[in-house]
Amino acid sequence: MPVSWDSPPVFSPSPAFWLHELPVFRASSCVVCASPAPVSRQIALNMAATGNEEQTLLPDIEEEAEGMEREMESEEEEEEGMGVEHSEEEDEDDTSEDERENEAEIQRLEEQLSINAFDYNCHVDLIKLLRQEGKLHRLRKARQKMSELFPLTEEIWLDWLKDEIRLTEDESDREKVYELFERAVKDYMCPEIWLEYVQYSIGGMGSQGGIERVRSVFERALTAVGLHMTKGTSIWEAYREFEIVILSTVQPPPGSVPSQEQQELLNTQLDRIHTLFRRQLAVPLMDMEGTYAEYSDWADDGVPDTVTHQYRRALQQLEKCKPFEEALLVSEPPKLAEYQAYIDFEMKEGDPARVQIIFERALAENCLVPDLWIKYTAYLDRQLKIKDLVLSAHERAVRNCPWTMGLWKSYLLALERHGADHQTVTDVFEKALNAGFIQATDYVEIWQSNLDYLRRRVDFSKEWSRELDELRAAFARSLDYLKQDVEERFSESGDLSCTIMQIWARIEALHCKNMQKARELWDSIMTKGNAKYANMWLEYYNLERSYGDAAHCRKALHRAVQCTSDYPEHVCDVLLNFERVEGSLEDWDAAVQKTETKLNRVNEQRARVAEKEALLARQEEEKAEHRRKAKADKKGQKKTQKANRTGDKRKAEDEYEEEWGEDAELPSKRLRGEEDFGSTVTEELMETESGLFGRRAPPPRKSEPPGFRKNQQAPPEAPRQPQDVSKEQQRKDENSVFVSNLAFNLEDPEGKLRTLFQGCGTVQQVRPVFTMKGVFRGYCYVQFEDRLAVPEALKLDRQEMDGRPMYVSPCVDKNKNPDFKVFKYKTAMEKHKIFISGLPYTCTKETLEDLCKQHGTVKAIRLVTNRSGKPKGLAYVEFENEAQASQAVLKMDGTMLENFTLSVAISNPPSRKMEDKAAPSRVLGAAMPRQPQGA
């Protein structure tokens, strides 16, 4: 494409690009931006070479690293000397003390990693501390060890890369940084790391083949993150502006006529820039309109129609995706539901590249979600089927979620599917065995996958082969592994039905024609507790029927009739049918006799069992009848006792005064239908307390006129004492809390509780509850003047009083509010919370927090205690998110604490059965059950 030299199409890059994206061209930015004067190619190469002197890489020699440390320390000392004057002795003392503390912490972390190399948080803490102290050689080793075990986060990689780049010195060091970048871009899809990579590669463009290398890195970056709808634009713009700078180096001087070679070179470079514009405008990205306007200004002949058409299609796609992008923007991490919806949308759209990019974005924020990896790898296996892409995804999946057996199983199949060499498959399988699965059956399945792979390698047309020997050795090793390693860890082999041995026996019979080995294997299967199951004997019989002979079939069925205990009739029928087809008269007679003997014995056993069960049922029925009768007798006794109490009015009155105080008096006897204001008020005001502990408190005594008698009706016009009515009306449930689990021997409960709760608000009254003999029941009511004090009072729940946890709950009438729930802890699964059992009784919150914070941010810890305040050895720990809780379960389950073995699982307590109805009325003096609040 010819160019008019009067107005050359020189693009002016943004200042931000020169200052950040392409620092190698800073020296020449003013020339390119300020005037259209061309810059020679040699000058650009010289500038690139100059830029190399400014960027440095971490040397391998420890002395050089230490020298850099000393320089950094000396610079810090000079900066400090320019500020406030300090005493040199004090500075040295403070520095040495900090260094000693940090070194001790570093040694502790290194020792902890030597014990448990899979402690992720310990790796992170060690790297941060080493970087802070400037221990460059040890820092590199720590990062290397962590990268071998875990994929590193974007932050860790960027810090590592920047440290290495800062200390670059020669070309060999640059190659090592290139290798480090290659490792970094494989862990997660990270646009920021790719930007650093292309920026660093631009610094080496002055070397031989440097420009082509930069272009290669840019192309790979576009393939990896160029479709990222919000961050992909930065890669496209950096690539385009790099090519525009290269264009300025191939322009001939103004006024000169370019040679044919120069014109071809110029046209090639212009085509590159046009192609980049067109490719970018075909991809739905944020701020596409700005890119289109930029291309319109840059192109002499305007934007071609084909490009405009592609641009409009990309805009339409962008509009479809915007709701999902906006949902991701406003949601909180880990955004799993939003990503799942986005993935489903892209899979329906059917663009494999876009499906891949949204999966990668989701996994970057949800790398510890096995289901997401399983879905991604399955999509790649079935749709894309690109070897490097598929195997890379499988490798990253098992590095992020090594405890998930399904990911390892899919990885082995993918390796075989794409023709990986045998040693690679074997190495991956060995890693799977060391991954730490959480179930014994997982080891059985992974062994089955490996054995299937080895079986498919064997050519059974040959009488002998190395692959066949390897298969048999693997079968034998799998049985030993399940018996020793797995059974030692899980107390079971995980293969109760001996599936692996059954497969081995069938392979020996079918492919190797070795029935003797198959029979030996089945003998071993039966000795492992499987002889009592009919289906196991029938499986063996079918094997003999297919590949053996009639004699061994008959022998197997006779043994089955003798040993089977679950379905003996079925086995007997199979034996009789076999003899009908294969046997002689003698064989038939023997089979009939054996089956009849077996069935008679079975019927006798069943009759004895039925008789025993009937006897137990009768005994249970008699016990139930006895309990019903005792309950009825007890109820009658209670009625009699109640009638006796009513007759002894003076004694009851004294007891009421003892329990309720001097103002409480025995209610007078009223005839049916009698209503008065005072009794109505009393009934309403005391409803809450009666609903809570099962009986109604006595109403205040009415004034008795002279000559009052027991059955004499009070005059209806006699009013209640105003003082008593006022006191009853002061009782407000919404201003009160219920306090329970107090010690029965608590001295002065009213005074102590008033003092304790006065910090929550003005206490109007404290109503401790006593028995009729004056014994404190262990619970009371605290009423405040303002209902705003109730939430503050509830915060005192489980605070200790005289060595016991005090339970504080809302004061609610369960008769009026039967659906009210007062249990304050959730009873459903909480994936961000873990449940720990087996704790030592001396374990404190501080000890548990130190143990758990290694695996994530601990938000809350609750040690479970009994009613007396003694620990039960149980605890709930709440983490910041589900990933940290899953990591804690993986790392802490089965570990030791003060010689106690901890059991750790995701919190999933059983549903709590709440009483929907108020407790039935109780006899005066009966104990009141504690409310479920705080249980």
C-alpha cells in the first residue's frame, strides 16, 4: 500500500503507554509523538539495547545477591540519615532485635514445612518474611518449593517475576526469566502476568530474533487472554502500539524516495497494523467503540465494509454478554453462581474459544472447586480435543484439587487418549496414590483406572509379554496396597466385594485361559467374608460356566448351597436346574438331598427367629402397658395431692408468701362465671411466664372484708388495690429477658443479676423464681425500662456466673408464638464453617485460633460446653469463605493436638427438633426445663 510522505500515518501513542507499557521506548517517545519525522531502525535497536542495561535479573551466584542486599541496606541507611537524627546504638539494637525475631520465625516456618510440606499458608508466610528480610537466595528456594507443590497466585508470581527482573545482568539470566514467565502463565489465566511478559520481552528485542520473539509472545497472549471481555483490550492495544513504533523505524527520511525493498518492508508493517485492528474489532471487548473510531482516523481509505460488519456482530455479542459481566462486577467473591450462569450461556452460544475463556476466568477465582474443574476438563475432552490444551487443564486441575479422585481418573484417561508415553502415565498414577484421598473407595477406583490402562496395553494373542507380567504385578500390588496402606488409614480396604480380584480372575480366564489362577483368586475372595452371599457364588458359577467345566460348576454350586445365608432358595434352584441339564440321576438325587437339607435347616432357623421376635414384641407391649398404667396412677395421685393442697389453705398461703414475697397472696375462691377487672389483668400479664415454665403465678390477694369465709363470694364491686394493678401492668415481655442455667445455690440472685445487667440499660425489676420451700430454681426474669436494652442483654448469653455459663434468651410466650425459634445457631450445612471433635478439654480459643489461622482467615470460634461450663472437646470454627474451610478440613483432619486425634469436617449439624407447643402444666414445685436458647 503506497504512502504519501507529505502526511505519513504516524500514530501517536498515549503517554500512559510510553510510561508503563513500553518503557524501552521512553527515550524516543518525544521524537515519535512530537513530529512525523521517521526514526531509523538502527536507532530503535540501539534504544532497545540501551533499555537492556536498565533491566536486571537475579544472578545465580549467592555472593552477587548478597552484594545487592548490602547495597539496598546502605541506601536505606542513607535515607534514614537524611531524616530525624537517631542514636546509632539504639538503631543497631532495634535492628538486631527485629532481625533475631524474624530469623526465629523463619526457622520455625521452615521446620514446620519440613514436617508438613503441604501447608499452603505456611509457604506464603515464609515467602513474605524472606522477601521482607531480603534473603534472596533462600527466597528463591522457598518459591521454588512452593511452585512444585501448588499453583501460585497472581500476586506471588508477579512479586517473584519483578524480583528476578530487577536483578537481571546478562543474556543467560534473561533466558531464565523467560523460563520463569513460561511457568507463570501455565498456572492460571492472568492478563497482568501476560502484560509483564510482553513488556519484558520488548526489553530484549535488540538481540538476534528479538522482534519475532516479542511478536510470538504477543500472539500467545492474545490466544490466552485476548478474548477476556474486560481485560483483553490492554493486550491488543499494547501489541498494536508496539507495531506502530516498529513502523516508525522503517519509514525513510522525509523527501526521499523509498527503494523497492523499503516499500515492501513498509507495506508489510502497515498490513500488520491493519490486521491487528481488524482482528480486535471482530472480538467483543469493552470500549470497542473507541477502537473503531481510532481505526477510522488511522486508516487512509476508511474502514472496509467487512471489518464494519464484523465489528457490528461483535457489538451484538457484547450486548448479550453485558448482563453477565455486570453481575460479576457487582457480586462478591468467589462469584461461583454468576460464573456458572455465564458458562451455561456461552456453552449454549457454542463458541469453544469463548467457553474456554470464561471457564478460565471462573477457575482463577474458584480454583479449589472440584466440580468446576471436572466440568471444564470434560468439556475439553469432548469438544476441543487439543492435546496440549487438554493435558494442561488436567494437570492444573489435579494440582489445585489433589484430593479429588475423579480429576486424577480423568487425567489418566486423557493421557492414554492422547498417546502419552507409558512412563508419564505411570508417574501421574504414582502422584495420585500420594494425593491423600478422603475415602477408601477412592483408592479402589484409581487402582481400577490404572489396571484398565495396563490391560489395554497387553497383546493377549501372544503367550507371554512384558506388558502381561506388568499387569499381573500391578494386580498383586493393588491388593497389597489396599490391604496395608488403605486399610491401615481407613480401617477398611474399600473393596468389600473384592472387585479388583474379580476382574483379575475374569482376565485370567478369558484372555489368558488360566482357569487355575482364576479359581485360586475366587477361593481367596470367598475367604474374605463373601461366602455367605448368593450373588458372589453365582458370579463364580457363571465364570466356571463360561470358561470352566461341569465338574467345577457342580462343585461351586454345592459349596454355595452349603454356605449361602441371604438367598438360599435361589441358589438351590440354580443347582437343581443345572442338574436337570447336565447331571445324571445320582447327581440329581444328591442335589435334591442337599437342597432339602439346607432348606429345612433354614426354615427351622427362621422359625426360631420369628418366635424370638414375637416374644420380644410381647415383652415390649407389656412394658408399654405397664408404663401407661403407671402414668395413669401417677396422674391420679397428682390430682389427689392438688385437692389436699386446696383444703389446706393456710399452709398454701404461707408457701405462696415464701415463694412470691410479702405482696403475693392466695387467690380467693370464685364461683363459675365470675369476672372482674383484676383477675383479667393478672391472667394477661402472667401469660408469658406460665407459657415458659408450665404454671400460672398466683395473682395478688384481694382485700378481704371482715367476716370473710372460705366459700363466700366476694362482692363484684370490690376493686383491686391500685398498687397491685400497677405492679402487674409493669411486667412487659418485650422489655424482658429470660436468664437460666444459674446455680441453685446462687446467693442473692436478684442483686447479682441487677449489677450484671445494669450496663445494658436501666433495670426495672429482677424476678428470680423460687420453689414453695424457698429454694432458688436457677432461672429468673430481668425487665428493663427500655426495650432497646434487650439486644444488649442478649449479648451476655453464655457469660460465666459462679463458674457456670449463663443462658440469656428473649422472653416470649410460646403459647402465643408457637413458631418462635430461639435456637440461635444454624442447623443446616455451613460450607464456610468447620466442626472439630476430639479436642483436648484444656484447649482454649487462642490455641484453636493459632491452629486454624494457618489455613485461612478465622472469623469466629465457638467451643461447645455443657451446662456446667466444662468443655466437651468440640468446636465450630468459621472461616472467611468455603475454600479456606475446605482447605482446613483437608489439612487438619486426622492431625494430633496434645496427643488427641482431631476429626474435622464441614459443619452440618442435624436438624434440631423444637417444641412447638408450650410445656404442659406442672405440679407446683416441679423443675422447669431450660429454654433452648443458647443450647
